[in-house]
Amino acid sequence: MAYIIDKSRIRDKVNVREICYDMLRTHTMGTLKEIAQKFGKKCHSTVINGLENHANFMQTEANYRELDTKIRTLFLQHLKQYTDYENKN
């Protein structure tokens, strides 16, 4: 989680954060302000900018789309494992 919340502007880290913004915006009822706070950001405008970047990169960058797919797949795998564990207990 520290990798994602890190304030680094290294493009690889920023890409992961922007994908996470999109996942949270898509799959939760969280407001932009709440999403920003989860990432240690002061303002929701950072999330808005990240979502705009995400949309643009998804349309134009094959490598970014591949990264998005990998992250979402890993997330869903972990979610399934967690859900399976919770259902057993």
C-alpha cells in the first residue's frame, strides 16, 4: 500500500495510483474527496486529474491498458481469496 500512497511522481507509480482512483470511483460509493484522502491527497482535484489521465491513457496507450488489466485481475483474485476466507469463518 505504501507504494501506491507514495507521493512520488515517477510515472510507473503515478499510473498505479490513477488506475486505483478509477477502480475506487467505479466500484465504491466514495466521493472524490474521500478517494483523495485515502491516498493522502489534500484535494479532490488530484483525483479528477488522475481520472482524466486514466481515461486518456486507456484510449491511447497499449502498455497502460495492459497494466490496468493486470492490476484489476490481481485485485479481483485477492478479493476472491478474502471473500472465500470470510465465508469459511
